[in-house]
Amino acid sequence: MLIPTMSSLSFNSNPNLTNLAVPKLHDDGSNWLDYTPQIQKAMGSKGLWRHVEGTAVTPALYMLVNGIPVLSDGKTQATEEQIKTKESQIMDFNKCKCLAQHVILSTCEICT
């Protein structure tokens, strides 16, 4: 009997989150049926699975009119607070996307 190698995933951005154990995907894919539901649930519980599926909505930058960020009406200038909030949303989106990629890579066996 083959014992699967487990990857312990730790999401430290929130202290309330627990570590998760996900089996490493064998390089030949022989444990795909075990790996798939566990990686989906682990990443789904952390809000990352939509990034894997490609269904996470990318926050849009503000439109620029004469070099000035404006709201969707194309006329109202975005406030500094609105710009900071938008930039924070974009950073959070990119962090989640990179974390999802990292989780996939860290739960796959590296072929040598």
C-alpha cells in the first residue's frame, strides 16, 4: 500500500485559519482522484479556488481622463481614499492569485 505524501498548507494572513493537509499530487497523476477534492476544498475554504477556475473578478483600475483617475461616469474625480481602496483591492486580488499558484505548485511532486 502506498502512503501519500501530505502537504501541510498554512495560510498565515489570518490567525483564525487552520493548517490544512492536502496529499501531494504524484508526478504520474495516480492519486488525482484523492488530490482533486481535497485541494478544491482546501483552497475553496480560503477563497482561492475561483482564482484556479479563472472565475475571480479582477478589480478594474480607474479610467484616466487627462491623467486624472475618474469614476465610472467618466467625469467625477476619484478621491485619494477611493484610489487607495482600489489599489488595495487589486493588491489583495493579486496576492490571492499568487497564493493559489503557490499552493498548486507546492502540492505537486517535482519531476527530476
